[in-house]
Amino acid sequence: MHAIFDHGPPPPCPAPFNLAAYVLGHASTHGDKIALSVIAPDSAEQWSYGRLEAAVLGTARGLLDAGLQPGDRLLMRLGNSVEFPICYLAALAADIVPVPTSSLLTAPEVAQIAQDIAPRLIVAEDDIALPQNPPCPVLTANALRTMYELTPAPYAMGDPERVGYIVYTSGTSGQPRAVTHAHRAIWARRMMWEGWYGLTESDRLLHAGAFNWTYTLGTGLLDPWTRGATALIPGKGVTSDHLGLLMQQHKASIFAAAPGIYRRVLRTKLPAFTTLRHGLSAGEKLPEGTRAAWEAATSTPVYEAFGMSECSTFVSGSPNRPAPPGTLGYPQDGRRVAVLGDDGPVGFDVAGILGVSTRDPGLMLGYWAAEEETAQRFQGEWFLTGDHVRMDQDGALTYLGRSDDMMNAGGVRVSPIEVEAALNAHPAILESAAAEVTVKADTTVIAAFYVSEDRIDTHLLEDFVAGRLARYKCPRVYARVEALPKSANGKLLRQRLRETYEKAGLP
């Protein structure tokens, strides 16, 4: 039996179609309902569905009046403010291609993106970096707000397969890449409502992430609106110290964040939650210690999901089908995935590369202006994710690591996830990372990097890990670091850690 999961195709995407029209479809029936609340300890900025749609379509009119045409790229340099989703959906409503980017990027990084995508317009807030010599006009956030009251533009309906938006990967395995998605990508997210969220119209979902990240943009905003629910987003200046109180004050029923945010929130004094049903985690593997600590502190479970910029989240645990311990969960109903070896799908309980069917409506169109690189990832029926996994007989997937993060111990491949799980079980370790590093010519070893209040005796660490891992998986180098390198979205950058060690060494 081959490790293939297929519970039938999802319903076909309607045609003609527009992503923004689909997301805001409840505006006609839920006009007065609160769609978005930007919350802070002493304030809340409320946006109803009706007001949100009016601002989106007014802004679409303003962009068209400014001379933008369908297919033009619009580079977004906006922070966690309501202007972000309004600009994003307005562009899509008019068939302009939005390119959201992290507000933390530097001017040279933004200049490279602008060179890649050749935008016709940049929309920017003050104090957010721009290219030194912008290649096109720059519209300020204040000018964008003046468009909200313009006569609404109609939704541009068309082929669901046409280009909708471009997002950049986090760069965890090298240079960030521009991922091009079709309008129909949002249609695939319906499979997450039951397959991960347990999302209903009555939910109030609080997401603690940056809007440019596809996890936040999709899970925190677009999916709640598509479902007719309410999105709660922390405003500027809100830190992890505030999140517990904000969840209680604003009656959050679902909390979504990356594992690093869960760890930081757990360091604060949490109130008793009366409305919270469960949490959602994605972005990187959730350590079992963090999961257990959250469940003990809040009496609510956390459901994890796995995905990527190229296909969003497609494997998850859910309230209806929790993930077995140690696994990512199951492919969502409507998905078709396989575990692949050199000659195609492998058997159950055999490690391989995770593949997603090229028929998945959530799969990207390709990498922008990179046909050769796109072709390398599309192999016959499958898109190769680059992630090593193992599938159980019932379809549950165990994550083993990125292909470029996998380590070699005497000719045997070792997952950094396994090593990190053993390290994180140590009571003095706050977080850890494992990587294969070069210690001398033609010699590499597994190295463990850990964050702790004080240095831990190496011999004690060796004994601790030896009781949890096979000898060949045990690190040969242990190094305490002040912090682990992470992307703007909080993803662990093992490659950067490895490069830093090899360049300068660590104590």
C-alpha cells in the first residue's frame, strides 16, 4: 500500500470569480455585524461588514482612477493597521495584484522585491522602509484613506485561474521567493473550516501575527470574514504581555499564533478564560512542552496545522479529529497528498518527501518570473514541498524536517525535530535548535544550540539527551546562545545558525 491520502476532490471553484467578492460576501446580509476589531488595552477600532466593503470598493475605485490596470502589481508597505486588509482586498477587487511585504524589511530588501516584480504603485505608511529610489509612484497611507468614501467600483469577475496576488516565502531555506497565487486559492481554504478551525459565524478569532504573513492574513482575517465571523487583531503597541487580558476582555473564542507567541504568552499571568474554546498553531512545529503548558494554563487544546506559502495549510488536527500525539494531524478532507521517494509514493511508515496534488485549488500558480525553479517543484501529479514526513496507516503525518534541514549522522538521515524535542524536554532549556555543522574539512556533526537562563554543564546535557535519543542522533556539539535566529514571522532559521557557527564558531 502506498502512502497516499485522498478523501475526494473539493467542490469546484465557481466561475466567474473574484477573491475579494467571495471574502466579503456576507456584507450584503451581515452589514451591521462587526467584521474587524483592532484591539488594544484601552481601545477598540470597530469595522462592520458594510463599512469594510464600502472602504474596499471605494479604494478599488481610487486605484483605478490613479491609472492602475488589471494585472498591475501593487507593492504594500503597511503595518498592522486596517489599511492593510483594505488595500489588499481593494487591489483584488479591481484585478490589481497586491504584493504584501513585511514592515520589518530594510530598504535594500524592498528594493530587491521592487526589482523582481516591477510594481506600478507602492502604498506605504510613514516610518516603513522604502527603496532609496522608488521605481514607481508612492501613495501614502493617509492618501489611501481618502479613497474609502469614493463611489464603489464593481468587483472585477473573471477566470478563477487568473493571477490574484503574490506573497514572499519566509526564506527559511535560502532567498525568499515570490509565490504567485490565483484568485481561486481562497476557495481552497474552505477545507480548513472543519479540517482545522472548527470555525462558525459566531466565532471571535484573535490572531497575534503580522498581516503580511499568509498565516495571519488568511487565518486571522480572510477566513473569519468568509465565514461571517469576527476577526480580532492586536493594534500597534500591543505585546504578548497584553494578549491574555485582551482575549478575556474581547471574548475571543479562538486564539491563533505561532509557537513562539504561545511561549511568550505563557510567561505572563493569564486570566481565567470563559469564552476560549481552543488555540491554533502554525508556522513551525509546536513543541510538546509548549502545548502541554498551554493546555494546563487555559484548560483548552491547541490544534496544529502544517502548510507553506505555496499551498497554505493543508494538514492539521481539528476539534472533530485531533492529531495523534507527536504528529501534525491529517490531510484535510478534499486534499490529495502523498509521501514520495525517488520512484514515486512510498509505503506507510516510510520517510519521504511530502507531495501535494497539482489539482489542489490552493496550490500556487508558480514562482514569479522563475519558470525553471517552478518546474523543479512540479513533478507529474505532485508538487514537492521539500518537507520530510512519514504517514501512518490512518493518514496521520509525522514531520521530520525540511529537506535542507535534515542532518546526516554516519550516513543516516536525522530529523532536527527529533533532536529538538529531546532538548526541549530539559527543564532549564527555553528553546533549542539542531543543525548539522562542519567542524573541520570533510567532517560534519550534529550540533545543539539552546537558550537558557544559565549555561548548562555539557556532560549533564549529554546524559540527559542520551536517555531520549539513539546514540547516532545525539549531538556532538552543545552551544548556549542568547537567542535563536528567526524570520520576521518567527520561523526558526537553522541555516543561518549553521552558517554563523561555521563562520565564527560559538562558545
